[in-house]
Amino acid sequence: MHASKLDGEQRVPNIPNGERRRQFESDNEIPEQVKVMILEWVDRMRGGLVFFDRGHEEVRSHLAVENLFLGQCYNCKKISVWVHERLVFPPQGCGVLPHSDLPPEIVADFEEARRILELSPRGSAALLRLCVQKLCVVIGEKGRNIDEDIGNLVKKGLNPIIQKALDVVRVIGNEAVHPGVLDLRDDRATEAQLFEIINIIAEQMLGGPKKVQSMYDSLPIEKRNAIDARNERMGAPDSRTTGPAV
């Protein structure tokens, strides 16, 4: 397939509406035979289906693909695919975007959960539970048993609110794929909130420490050396050692 860039001032595809059709129909300067072809094209375009069209020149060797459009984002430069006026790629998900500090492998699961939310809320919840499992690995746990990982984090001083957030996603994600009390098929609101909870966990355990470390690194080196010397005297961990907050 090939793409042809829109020319001149045309910034969006030409999709005729009912008013445009009436203008063509009432234009007496258009030859009748040409008008029939134009109105047929307009009706097919308004139908919203993808179709081939040779245009008005029978000698053209290629077919124009109508009602199928590619767009390119001015910001990220990625491509979107549209059929008529409907975005078909990338798939649209729920409105909650992944936290910027989530690792790429977790973002991939998060985005997949967003894409399938409407089709399978239970599958979406299971994917978010997998996100929590991978988050536990990122912050130093084994990732084989989420319940044990959360217990270990509690022993290390995990913020009680974050413990509750982790357990919310763990329990709901587990209930989603096993017979239990919760049934997410009729509870989309609960499922949608799980995305926000994942982001809260990411902010508290990844984003917050990252911001603090960045500010700490901006302190004068002699001040940081003095802090390290103090910590060494007190038997505290080396402040140069970074890690997720618990």
C-alpha cells in the first residue's frame, strides 16, 4: 500500500456530508454523467465502508482506497488508522493513562488492560494484577507470590495505604479469574478505579523516590558527604543507595 499526503490547505480527509451532496446535486454546471459518478462516490463515502475507486480517469492503473485514512501525530509522530471518521488503531482504552515512571514491560500490560476493559473487565483486572506482581519484582521482591511479597514489604515498613492499594488490585484481580464473590462483568466502575490505584502505587513507590533522589543529588557534594558521614556514625543506610520507598 502507498500513502498520498494531503495537499495545500487540506489538513483532514474530505468526507462529504448531506449538505455537500445537495450542493453537487443542484450544481447545473456539472455535466450530468459526471454528476452521477460524483453522487455515487459521495453516497459510498457517507456509507462509511472502505472501498476501491478508480476516479474519473479509466486509464489510471492504481485504485484509490476510499474511507481509509492514515494520520500522523504532530507530537509523537506515531501513525493512527481511521475508517471513515472512526479511529481503529491504536485501540482506544479507558481514560486513565499509565504513570510515567512505570517500567516499559509494566506499561505494556497496563495498556493491554486498557484496550480490553470494555470487552473483558475480568481479563483487564487480571492484567492489572500482573502489573502489581511485576511491580513487586521492580522493588526487590521475588514476584512469585504477591501475597508473600506484600507481607515482606509490610515487614520493611510499607506505607499502610500502599499496602491496601496493593491488596485491592491483588484480591480483585484474583477474584476476576476465579469463582468468588466479586463479579466485574456488571461493575465497570470498580474495574476502572483499579487503573488509578496502579498509578497511585507507582507514584508512591517509584515516582516519589525518584523526585526526592533527584533533589538530593542536586545538593552540594560536601553537604552530601557530611550526611553520609552522619549516617555511617548512626549505622543508617548509605544515602547514596537509592531504592523504591516502602
